[in-house]
Amino acid sequence: MAKQKVCILGGTGFIGRNIARRLVERGYDVRIITRRRERNKAGLLTLPTLYLSEGDVHNAAVLRQQFEGLDAVINLVGILNAPGRGEKGFERVHVELPRKIVNACREAGVGRLLHMSALHAGMDAPSHYLRTKARGEEIVHSTETADFHVTSFRPSVIFGPDDSFINRFARLLRFTPYFFPLACPSARFQPVYVQDVVTTFAHALEDHNTFGQRYDLCGPTVYTLEELVRYVTKQLGLRRKIIGLNDWMSKMQAACLQLVPGKPFSLDNYRSLQVHSICNSGFPSIFGVTPRKLESVVPNYLRKQPGRNERYSDYRQAARRQ
């Protein structure tokens, strides 16, 4: 059987890199489109059947050209914050881009699309992030036909080495004095391991039973945000007093931090946190996954104390200069 050819949009990110590695291991030819090939080639160009292509994924002509001859496309592109305070930035990434992707797939004859949505995305959700994610999800599923099949995934927060959730709090805790003010401490999450998410994508590419389906992906345990931050603090061996902010103070913190370069926390993030990121049922049985517990994975990468160069890199990331 001929090798399957797959393009990953958002393939240079945390989840994309892990999916790319898994697909290469399974014998797929993988293409990743990036605006900055040289900047993102580390750790990817060593994969034998992966091609890193330079291009703008928001350019419809580029998508049409890059999708030619492919069997499937995986869309992982998403943002947690957008420039300004309105919905326009989210609209471009979460709504307009999925529309361009499905159009390019149809024009290029691609018959399969896997799409990353968000847990509890909804048209009446309180945040721009969740509303635009819902609209993008509806767009891709509305194009399902006999020769074009879509599957979407709605994960809770995803953890694993190099993640942007657990590691972000680890950086903040390392560089923060004794007191750590925490917004929305009662927000609830059901973190899911990145390799469990990767398994669902790889499985869906080969299982026709996933056509047209939407899957919520969560780990086995529910935590409050405060419980997660306290756990990270303990793993790092730090002494920090976590101060849970009330709703008014949480909102004020978001209003202030969204003015900081890089928007470490915004009012839209605050609104997203008003919806608990937990699943209503267990991990979808079709994937044959027993989801890993956070406690069985996180210590393996959090307890490694950063060296001088890594600390400098952490400072650059915290300042959003990388």
C-alpha cells in the first residue's frame, strides 16, 4: 500500500511536533507548513519522512498548492489571545482559516480533515476564544460529504514535556517572590496527556468509524486551578503562598495583564475560565486509550532543574522575546 501523505498546519507547535513524530514512526509522509522554516527546523528535519515547507497558511493559494496530492490534512492552528480586545483576531484564525482549509482541500482533492477544536466551544460561550472555536468547528463539519470526511477533537488542557500550561506556571513560580496571586483559583480542569491526544489523531486517520464525529478528550482526574498550581509548586520544591483571588480581583488582574507585552492573561482568558474544562463522560472508547494521570508524567519533566542557559531562555519566554 502506498504511503499516506499528510499535511499538519500548526505542526511546529507542542502538539504538532508530537503528532508529526508519531505519524513518521507509522510510515506516513508528513508535510508541515511554517512561515519561518529555519527557525522551526530543530528536531523536525531529523525525521526521515518529514518535509518542512515555508509558506503562509492564511494564503488560500498557498494552501491549495501545498495540499496537492495529499491524503489528509490536520489543522491544529489556534490562539489563546489575539491583538486588541475584539473578536477579529480570533475570527481570522479560528473561523476564516478553517474555511480556507476546507476549500483548499476540496479544490486539491484531499478527502480527509482532522480538526482541533476546544472543549465546550459554543456559539453562546462567554469568550471570543470559545465562540470562534465553535464557529470554525461548525464550518468544517458542514462540509462533510461522501468524498470528504471530517473529525474534530475537543481537548481539555494538554500537558506533557514542553507544554505551555504546566511549564508556564513553573516559570512564573520560579520567578515570583513568596506570594503568588492566582486568578480564578476554582476554575476546574481535566488535563489530558499529549501522547493520548496524539493517539486519537493517528487512530482517526485510519478508522472510517471516526468520520463525521466530534470527540471530547480529557484525562482521568479533575483539578481546580489552585490544586494544579500547588502541585507544581510542590514538584519544584518551592515555598510559595498561593493567594486565590476573588472574582472581582481576578477580573482586575486580567484587565491589567492584557496590557503587558505578550498578554500573559487577558479578559478573554478570564471569560474562558468561567466554563469548567471538564468532560461529561470518559475517554472515547473507540481509541482504546487508558488516559495517563498527570502525576505519572509531570514529575519527569518538572523536576529537572534548569541550567544557566535554560534559565536565560525562561526569562526570554516570560518576556515574550523568543
